[in-house]
Amino acid sequence: MLMAHPAVLARLVEEYETVARLRAGERRDAVRQRLEDVVYTLCVSTGTRDIDAALVSARERMSAARPGAEADGVHAEGLHVGAVRADGVDAEGAPTAA
């Protein structure tokens, strides 16, 4: 299975954490909808079905991608560092239109 690039995952995790903090203090529909969108994108980008598993998977991939973690640019599962999922996630980690 192809996975999103670690830099895309890092951006998504950061956005999730930011929006989740906003969500804790506000009840606006726009904040709630953005949180749902980021959760969905993280799950699709990591091949998981819930946010807790998505965050664990994303953080593991980001950790493995640190300089020196994989000297040849290929992760343990055989994917090149720049690989992205082909099942509805674009190069930026956002779901593509169906």
C-alpha cells in the first residue's frame, strides 16, 4: 500500500492538532467541519479507520523519515520517500474529487 509523504503527514498532524484545540473552545460549524475533513484525510493518507490509529501511523512514518533513519530513501516497506497513495489522495494529501 502506498502512503503519503512524511512531510504531508506532518502538515496534516499539525493541522489536526491546531483545529482540535480550536474545536475544544468553539462550537462553530466551520471549525467542526474542518476537523472532520482533516480526520478523514489523515485516515485515508495512513490507511486507517480512526484518528487514533491515523495519528500513530503518521507519527511512525514521520519518525522513520527523519534524516539518517533510511539512508537509501526507501522505507522498510519498500516505498520511496516521495510515494503517495493512489486511492483518492493527491500529492498534497487532500482527497481528490470522485
